[in-house]
Amino acid sequence: MSAGDQRNGGDKPRVVEVWPEVERAECLARGAALKWASGVFCRPEHLERLSQYRKRESQRTASVHTRLKSMVQSYLEGVGWGLEQLREARSELTEVSHTLKKAALESSRNVEGVMSLERLREVSVNHHQLLAAVSNLPRLYSVRSMVLETERLVESRRLLEAHARLMDLERWQDDILWQLHGAAAASGSALSTEDQELVAKYFSGVGHLVDTLGKELWVVVSSALALARQNPTPFVSAVRIVEREEALDRALLEERGHAGGSNRPLPPARPRCWRACFFQVLEEAVFARIRSISYLHTRGPGLAGHLSALQHGIVADLATVRHLLEHCVPPHYRLTGAYLRASHHCLHAHLTQVSSWDLESGEIFAVLNWVLHIYSSPDMMGCPELMEEMEKEELGPLISTEGLEQLQNKYVQSVRKSVSEWMRKALQVELQDWQRDQEPDTDHEGFYQTSLPTIITQMLEENARVALMIGESLRDQTVQMGLYEMENLLNRFREALVEFGKEHRREPSNNQNKFHLHYLLASISNCIILKKSTENLQQQQSCWSAGQLSRTPPNPLAALDRAVRRACHLVMDQFLLDLQPFLPGLLTRPWLVQGHPTPKLCNVLEHHLELYGRVRPPCRQRLQEEAQWLLVVEYVRALMQKRLVCRSTEERRQLAQQMVQDDQLFREDSEGSVPEVNPLALLPILADFIRLKDPGMLTLEVSGLAAKYPDISEEHVSVLLDIRGDVSRDIRGAVLDLLEQSAPPLPIGYRPIFTDILVPPSTMAFCLPTAKCA
């Protein structure tokens, strides 16, 4: 039984609560001991050192017990000292409690004596009030006279004297309010509202004086520019008064906010912040100044004059501020910078308003040029004296980036409207020129032209030049717009050419259309001029990425190509129309005998080629080549119609000879305009094919013909064999089989000629199935 159980009587054993941590620690200790012992006494001979280990562990245990006892002893001593301090505190609290009870008894005995002093306190307060009233009577009596005198000083603009009197009146008012406040505080109450209203009523003229003086000051400040040139004294006085008021506001606020200061309230209408009002009035004066500069004439043609007047007015005002007013104010005012800032803000608001109007292109150009170039130029804000101030103020742009973009877009749209109208009128004039009963005009090189390309080119280049005066971005937008309009014009121009051709085909003998071909050629020359102008415009553009375009980029060159192709097609139609009357007599028996109508065909070719010489290169060469090509195609087409079938060798010789003569005539008329691939070379080859005496050599001849003209078909060769009239069925079959087997592909760059020539279907007369037909 433990000692605790014995103290409890030993009859009822008490359950000792063991903490889980203690049990865990004991288990860990036993485990560690067993592990240590099993490691140390792993062999029987190790038991000899058991006494040594026992002695060492006994010493270690004794040392631990000693440290534990000393620690517990120190804790017990601390607890004892704490208990002793608590006993002393309790005895001291008992003494203080007895003393307080004695003081409470003494205080209750002195209440009657204190009540007798209340009367004396009231008398003292009344005495202080009467003393204040007596001392303030001279001031109170002179308040009204000082108010009237100060008003006269203000009216006569003796501002410094008036402000000195006003400060005296305010100081008196402040002193009286402070004395009343002190008296109320001494009596243990706050200053009554009646007293405050009484003082305010008595000094009501002071508040009116403050307003009157302020108005006069702001009138002087707002007219500072005019006064600076005449008499700056009132302005200097106004600045000094503003500085006095600012110093007084600062002193009152510092006194009120000082940690050790009194609770003296601020005087009425304080702080006044007249320095801030000074700069506000200055900014309002700048606004009024800008509004007064020809404000009624800003719309329409007068906008450029208004902006010029703004420039001269602001520059003159800034010179006055820098050279005169800057010396009338303290350095920390930085009056020039303040005027710059006010002017900039005012101009920003004014130009934003102007930009919102429905402006024409000339007006928008004037605004953009003024904002981007004139405003920052050395003639205005960019002069060296103002650059430093501008950098200090860190003023933003006169018009925001979004505003500039909107203005530029409005400018481009306005220019586009006028360009579209001018192009429409120019096209109308061009269509009227086509109906003239005379040839088109020629330039110094002898090429046909009309006024259309000159008008369009000058208009677009002038718009690009004007836009470049604003900046490359606007120039690029203007050029882009011009290219769109050029593309639209060329599409309408091509439609007009189509309609012009239809009208001529409806009435080919109309005298008004006798210069139809000439104006078609002039249109081709016009397109070549416009192409050069378009390429120049495209070269002027800066790097313009596709991401910057809100729609498909313009492609006027493609529209030009379409218009030129249409005009060339109409020219060739006219050439074919002129050839048509003579083509039926070609390659017939009369033609074989007399040679007609080849000379007439040569005349038509010569006439057309001469007119084509009035077209600018490279279309001149293209038209001449197309004319020769078309003539050869029609010649071969007439040959394919088998109007002439040879009956003998002599007729084949005559046919070949006449074809060679025709070729020579065509070549003579085409002298000086021989293309790279001459289509006339086909006629001698066909003549040699017809002239060939030995039909057995036709296979070799056809092989050479197919090598040079791989688009020739079996039908074409079959017609040529029919024209010869001496080819047997076997040779025909061998020739056609060879052509079928050796049909080569068309080489790259080869222009087919036989593809455009259709062979008419053969017509066989109806006959009975006789042996001869079989």
C-alpha cells in the first residue's frame, strides 16, 4: 500500500490515474534498456563487467536525482517568495482602503464650504465678461465706420489698404468669439448659439467685404494681361493679398493642428484657399480669351483663320506672361507653366468640340495640321523658351490618339466623297468625248489619249501630297482610298467600254461611230497611263500589313488588266468586222485567178496596224500581234472551208504560189511589227504541204507540221488532204494513223492556233448504195 493509501485510512484503495504519456515513456525506456543490455551482454564472458556497468548507472541515476531535487527546490523557493509578496500587497491594500474611507468622510464634511464658493465663481465670470466688453467697446463702436471705409478703399482699388482694414476687422471678430468661448468654457458650458448669432450679425459687413474684395481681386486677375501692358500695380497688389491670405490660412491650420495647441476654433469662412482660386480664375480667363478670338467664325472657311488667330493670340499672351507677369508673382507660382497648362486644357476642350462638328476635308486638314505641326512648331509651343516649361508640365496630347484617328478617318471619308464625285464626272466627260466627230487628242509622242488619266492622276497625287503634309499614316490611308476608288472607276470604265461596243455593233454605219476604233485605242493608252500612276501610288505607301485593313485590299491593277483586255477584245472585234466583207472571196477560184481580195485585206491590216502605232507600248505590240494572228486564223479558216479543191498538179502549184504571195503581202504590211512568234509563218508551211508533188512524202510533211503546230488535229489534216485532191485512201489512212500515234503534248508557252479553227462538218450527197459508192 502506498503512502497516499495509508493517509486515506488504508481501508479504501484509491485508483491512481496514470497518464498515457508516462506509460509510453516507461515502455520506451524499458525497450531501450533491453536493447542496450542485449547488445552489451551478448556473450557469457561479458557478464564479468556487470558490476562496472551497475556502478556507472547508479552514479548516473544519483546525478539525475540530484538535479531534479535542486530544480524542485528552486521552484519551491520562487513560490514562497510570490506568496510573501501577495501577503504584503494585501496589507498595503488594506491601509489604502482605510485612507480612502477617511478622505470620503472629510469630503462629505467640506460640501457646505464648496457651495458657498459658487457665488464667488459667478461673480468672477461676470467680472471677466464685463472686462471684455469694456475693452472691446472702442472696437465695437468703430466696426461700422471701418466697414464703410474699407468698402470705399475697395471701390477705389486701393486693395492693399482695404485688405489691411479687413484683416483688423476679422481679428477683432475672432478675438471676441474667442473671449466668449473662453468665458463659456470657464463656466463649464459651450458657447451659446445666441451669442454666435449676435456676433455674426454685428460683424455681418465683414463677410460682405470679403466677397466684395474677392470679386475685385478676381476681376484684376482675369484682366492681368491687359494690366501688364498698362499698369501692373493692381495685379501685384492682388498677388500680395492672395499670399497674405494663404499665409494666414496656413498659420491657422498649423495652430489648430498642433499637438500642444489650444482648441481654438477656426474663424468663419476659413480657410479661403485664395491661391487655388487665383489659378482657377486664371484658367477661366484663358477660356474666355480663347472664346473671344473670332469664335463666331469658326465654322466653314473661317476655321483656318480662327486657328491662325488662336496661334497669334496665344503666342502674344505667353510672351506677356513670360516677360511681364512672371516678374509680378513669386517664383513658386510658375505662372508661365500655369498659363501653358490652362491654355492646353482650354485648347483641348475647344478642339474636341470643333472635331465633333460635320467638317469638310479642308477644315479637317486645317485642324490636323494645326494640332500636329503648328502647335508644336518653333512658332508656337516649340520655341526654346517654352520647351522646358512644356516638359515640366508633362501635358498630354492636344487631341487624344482616338480623336486623331477619328479625325483622319473623317478626312479620308470626306476626300473619298469628293474623289468619287470627281471620278464620276471625269468618266461622264470621257463618255461624251467618245461621241465626238473627230480623232482623240495626242500627246507629245503621238499616242492617243483623253483627259481622263490626267484628271485622275493629278487628283490622286495631289490628295496624297496634301495628306503627306499631315503624316505618312494619313498619306497611306488616302492612297489606299484612292486605289479603292480607282478600282471602282476602272470597273465602271470597263462596263462603259462594253456598252460602247454594243452600241457600235447595233449601228455600225452610224457616222457618230466612225472614230469608234480610235477611242478604243485611246482608252487602252489611258489605261497604261493609269497603270503607271497606280504603281507610283503603291510605291508611295509605307509598309501596310493586311491586319490593318478592315476589308479586302484594293487591286486596281487587276481591274486595269480587265479593262485593257476588254478594250483589246473590242479592237479585235472591229478588226474582224472590217475584214468580214472580204473573207468570203478568199481561197476561191476567182481569188486563184485574179488575187482578189488579198489587197483589200492588206489595206485593212495596214490601216489597223497604223492606228495601233498610236497606242502606248506594250499594248501596241500586243495589238499588232493579235491582228496578224487573227488574220492568219481567218485565212486558215477560209482554207478549211474547202472553197477550192485542186484538180491537178498545176492548180496545187498555183494555190501554193498564191498563198506565198499573200504571205509576202501580209509581211510587207506588217513590216516593223513582227512579233516573237510570227503567225504568218504558218502560210508558207501550208503552201509547201499543198505544193508537194510526191504524195508518198506527205507522211514526213505531216510529221514536221505536227512538230511545229502540235494542236493540229486529224480533221485539219484531212481537210488539207482533201484540198490537194490527189491523196489515195491508203496514204490518207497512213498519214492520219501517224498523226494519231505521234500526237505530242502542247509545250509550255505554246499558243494554239488550230484550236481556234473549227473544221466544218463534211456533207455527203445522198446516193443509192451502188458498187461504186461501196
